[in-house]
Amino acid sequence: MNILGLYGGFDWDANKSADKDNLATWTHDSGATLISHGNHVTSISEERLTRIKYDGNFPQNSIDYCLSVGNLSYDDIDLVCVPSMCLTIWYKQHYEGTIHTKLNTLFPNAKLKFVSHHLSHAASAVFSSNFNEGSFLILDGAGSLLYSHNYQDVKNVETNSIGYFNKEKGIFRFFPGLLNVNEFGSYYHSLSHKIYCEKIQRQIDGYDEKYRESWDGKIMGLSAYGSHLKFTEELKDYQLSKELAYEDVPYVTFDSRPYKENHTFKNPDEKAYILQRNFECALIDYVTELKEKSYLDDYVCFAGGSFLNVLGNSLLKQSGLFEGIHVPPYPNDVGLHFGAACFGAFQNKEEINLPNNIALLGKEYTQDTIEQQLIRGDMKYQKYENFEELCEFTAQELNKNKIIGWFQNRSEFGPRALGSRSLLMHPGPAKNKDIMNSRVKHREYWRPFAGIVLEEHLNDYFEEDFCSPYMLYSLTVKEDKRDEIAAITHVDNTCRIQTVTKELQPEVTTLIQKFKEVSGIPVVLNTSFNDNGEPIVETPEDAIKAFNNLDIDYLVIGNYVVKRSEISY
């Protein structure tokens, strides 16, 4: 069976807030996933192909990409799985048959399956995990419409869901949570917007559509600058079910007024810290009560946009509440079509086989394709027949504080650059953070850069001992290593880190091993291969264009090296 998962707007402009009738239309992170006879073929976000950040429009390019990789036609698709969304216009089109008509026309031989937003999130986590049995928790801003067939009523939506699964027995039980509580996503997102606008001294006059999905990450980074505060009871913005004495189901309620009286005279840095600490404490209190009352098992999968918060994830990891936790590399809406496709395969009793690295789900481009694009772009390049020699050269240049555009292997699926489409630099000199920011990334000064570390040296540099292959956790840099990797050590002495091995990420692992030989440091600074506000590069053509537009020193793409004209080899 050939199964296609797809997510995105249909016949409206999903990159705008509203249409002519003032119906909400903003949708983000559209894309498509192809699973063929139980084997995952590819997953791609539409933004990687249209070059429109957070593109939410119908994923036509993603569909064509998936079919091309799978060598299939539209007629070959047997099942199309579509996650629902929290939009009046989506339900209007669903009930009027517009969505069905479009999909039946495109895929004449396919059955259609609509999967709830949170069920798609849950499946993305469950089927990317190596757990055979366990439970899941979904937290985000808003998911599917609940308990109503009136498409104009979108007040009652998924914000929290739990469930149980057993892959061997074919069990997948899904329970939408209580309405109007556990609103972790909307609490953090709405206040992040207000704090960000205050920080950059901009009026809160509606959403900046280009950056509206990035405020949460910006404010998470800013929170470290307010960590001198002591988080006391009067700064607490939430209450637990046991404090409100309603029923026996664990839940959290937030006071999401933008500036409570006891926050009024705090600066934006401190407000960011207060917001982050409330989120973290509420999350730990909530899952603790869920575990105590047996709503969650010893092995838990987490998904939904709230689990892009690496500080919260790290506390979950350190809590000792669970034997094992799993957060997929695509916990936000990026992963919805992947989850929907997996759930369709599961319901059709097909075993789901994923690549060894569950983050590298995009396409790998051949050396011939890369060279053709270099020639077409009139690029001067040097080819290395031996990949280790290429890594030796690159390591030497990293040790000279050069900025490297790094393009290898299959592209990453999800919002993080994980050593396939990355910009790399020496992690040592503190000034390298500012150099990378001023020359290339043009981000707010308070946002830190991440790092990649060889897994076998994790404990040499970080206090926590858990691996982070998909950059979903933040670890504390050991005191005696903070100067050695100053460019990636945040002001609170943490670092959002990726651990790599030859098994999961062979190319960048080889490079870091060579870098360790010349520098003594088994770590590199890593950020996504793009400029601020742009999607991560996908194709060789994208990488060449980015190299020409960005102030970086080298492009290392496949077995080829392109240098700035003023640099000699």
C-alpha cells in the first residue's frame, strides 16, 4: 500500500491571517510524507521547496517531491491521510466537500482518511520511538475542533491529549483532554509575543506573519538573561487541579493576562524568565500528577509544539519520573503529515520501517547532481576523492575560525539543522558567536548558538549524562569547559546540544573527529544553513545560492569544496 500524508491549506492563502470574509486562514508548516508498503520513503516541509518560511499552503511541491523520490505517480497512491487543523475555513471546506473533491481529483485511486490534529501528533511520536508499549502526552496551542459539528464554533479545541499504545498488540487508545485547561501552548505563545514586542520596543499591533512562529524560541533564549531572579510563589501564574478541587483528573490552569500586577515593573528579560519558569514548573507538576494517578506509564512519548521547549524537555528528562521518554525531532506541526501517514499504515496493519536516523527523512543528492549544479552556477570548486581528506581540510579551516556551509547526506526533517544542512564554526572564542551573528545570521543578540559534540565526549563537557541526538535538550556546560566552548555557552551556562555518532550521522562525526585532532576540542558550533527568516537549504542549488548571498568562507557540499575568491587553499 502506498500511503501519502499531507498537511496544509487548500484553496486559501494559508500564509495570511484572514481571507476576504475575515475567516482565519493562517496555517504553518505544510508538507508531505510517503510510506510505501510499510517503508518510509521521504518526508519534506513545503517551506524547503518554496523558500517561504513556515509556508502553510497546499503542499503541491512536497507531494511532487515525495512521488519523485518514490518513483510513483498520483494514480499509485492508495491512501491519503490528512490531519485536521484549528481553522473555521478548514471545517467549512471539509463539511462542504471542497477538500474531498480536490483530493479525489488528484488521487483518483486513493481512499481518504482524516486524522485529528492531536492523534497525528501522537502517532508522530509513538511510531518514531523504539518503545513497543507506553503512553503519550500531547500539548500545543490548538488542535482539532471537539464536540461540535458547527464549523463556526472553534472555541472547543484540542490543547491536551493523552493515550496508551502497544504496537505488538495493535492497540492505540487516544483520549482528548479536558477543555480550556492545560493550555501550555497558547500561554507561552501569547505572552512570548507581548514580551518580544516590548523587548524590541514595537507596538503590539497584530502578528508579524513572517516571524509569528519564532517568538517562543526567541523568548526561551531571552529567559536566561532574567535568571538572576528568584522564582517565588508570588510569581507563579498557574494552579493545579488539586488546588482547585475539581474532579480527580490532573490539570493545570494558567493566568494568561499579559502583565499581572506582580510582573508589571519587571523588564522584558525578567518577564521572559518568569514565563519560562512558570512553563517548566507547571509542566513538571502536571506530568508528576499524571504519573502518580497512572495516566502515564513508565515509557512516554511527548509531542506538540510545546515540546520544542528544550529547557522544559531537559527537566522532564532529569525528573526521574519515567524509565524512558521520547520526543520526536518534529514535535510541532511539521510532523503532522508524518504522524498521519504512520497512523494510516498502523490501521492497515503495515509494519512501519524508518531510517536509522529518524531526523534524516529528506532526499540525498548524488555527487553527480551536486557537480552539475556547481557547473551550472559557474562555481570554482575542488573535488576530494577521499572524504576523510576533505574533513581534514575542513577541520583545519574551522580551527582558523572560518565559517563553513556544510551540506551532506539526506536533509533533515524538522525545524533543526542536525549536521546535514548546517553552518559550522569553532566553538571556542566567545567572539565567534558575535561574528556568526553579525556576518551571517543577523539574529537578536540574546539568542545562543547550538553545538554538536561527539557522543563519547559528552560527559567531558556537560554535567548531564543523557544523549541528545536530535537537539531536543539543553545541557549544563561544566565549569572548567566554559571558556573552551565559550561561543556556544549561554549566559546561564547551558548549551542546546546535539550528540553525534558514526552510526547516526557519519559525515559530521568524521569532521568533528578531525577537528578534535587539530584543536583538541570534540565540539563545533552549529546553526542552520540559512539567513534569518529563511528556510534551511534543501537542494544543492539552494546551498549554492545561500553561499553566494551569505558572508561565509567555504561551502563544503558532498565531496566538493567551494571557497571565497579572496581565500587561497
